[in-house]
Amino acid sequence: MKLGQILVRQGAISVSELEKKLHTQAQQMKPLGRLFVSEGHITTTQLDTALQEQYWRNHGYWVIN
């Protein structure tokens, strides 16, 4: 699962915020999570939590939907 999808699922950002930030990311070539943190959309704690979930999902250890 992609980071943006996780943040939306967690309620940290909206789908429209994700779409706007993906466009910005393509122009600035910066990590998506850092863009959200630097602009105050999420906290570093929220980013860390989402990245942990992403890691666990990608390695087959996530059992909660």
C-alpha cells in the first residue's frame, strides 16, 4: 500500500490533499511524507506511524485491514 493511501485511510489527509501533493511532489522531487510535514498537513508522529504501517504491510506482517 502506498503512503498516501495509508494517510488517507488513517484520516490524516483528504483525497484532494493527496492529489494536490502528488502533483507538487512530481515537480519538486521530494518525498511525499516530508512535503506533508513541511506544510503542516501532518505531524512527524503521523508520518512515522504511516511509514511503519507501510513497512509492515509491504513485508506481509500487517494483519489488520
